[in-house]
Amino acid sequence: MDVELNPIEQRVLGCLIEKEMSTPEYYPLTLNALVNACNQKSNRHPVMELDTATVEHTLYELRMEHKLAVEVSVSGSRVMKYRHNLSELGCFSLSQMAILCELLIRGPQTPGDLRAHSSRLHALTDSNEVELILDELKNHEDGCFVVQLPRQPGKRERRWAHLFGGEPEIVEEQPEIVAGAVDVQAGPSRIERIQTLEYEVGDLRQEVA
């Protein structure tokens, strides 16, 4: 994928996709509505506090540089409105758009999390369906749009991330600590400490007797 968006551009694009799917009656969005959408406290990670000038400049970059947003004039409205132009990158189904949207506005997630979050935008059956959609986005005819991240320590499911900001920074999985392993330089072992305690208890019993 040739496009590489900064975090604010990702947020604005994600919000345009979200509002088209969740509240189509209020779409396209005015600038003020888009600012409010970007700064929502719910369904966002991280939470942002963007001002109007920042969102307006970001829209300009999305429109002029990336061709991923469009300014439209709506009959009966005196203000300009904005919609996304994700079709510039490829043809996506509703389920694929829902997954991409949630990755854009929430960041990396497991298939289970994506199913729970994306279902408000488009009905998804289970995590298996989400994994199929992720595989479609990874092997999309117009490019690779998602990547699976290494498993986090203590986690069973691996997370997925979008590639609208380029390759995500990969944090290497930390090696597991083997239970019972002892650093000989760190002091007496657990067995040695137990033996010492047993000797001390024996001495105390003899004194009491």
C-alpha cells in the first residue's frame, strides 16, 4: 500500500468511515461534527483532543495529498461537508470496511475484540469470520492492508494492525521465565533456604524440650 498516514489523519479517516456506517442520516459530516467525532471519549484509543484548525488542515491533506477525503456541497446546507474516499485505495465490502474502521480508531486488536467492536457497524458472526476478513485484507487484490503482530506475553490471541501508517513498530515477544529456574549468582536456592529453615526449627525444638 502506497499511502502512509500520520495518527491524526488515521483518526479523521476512521471517523468518516465510522459515521457513514453508524449514522448515515447525518453523513457527510460538517467540520464541527467531524471534530466532535475525532474527540469522542468512547470507541477511541487513544482519546484525542483535536482543535478545529488541526482537523481542517488534516482534511486538506487527506483531500489534496492522499485523495482519501472529499469536500461536498449539500443542498439546503450553508456549510461544506466531508466524506471519505476509501475507494481510492480499493474495493472493500461492508465487513472489510468495519474492520478497517475499528483498527483505525482503536488501534491493534485481537479477532475477538474486533468482532465485538465491529458488530455495531456491520453484523459479524464470530471470531472465525473476522479472521477470514482479516485474511482477505491481508491478501487483497489492491494491496496488503493489515498485518498480524507477534503474540504479547501472557496473551493467547495475537493482535492485528492496519497498515495505513506504514509498518507498525514490532515489539519482540519477551522470553518466558522457566518455572523453578535459579540464578546461582543471586543467592541460595529455594531448596537450600528450606533446608536452613528446617535446621533452625529442629534446633528450636531441642531448646524447648
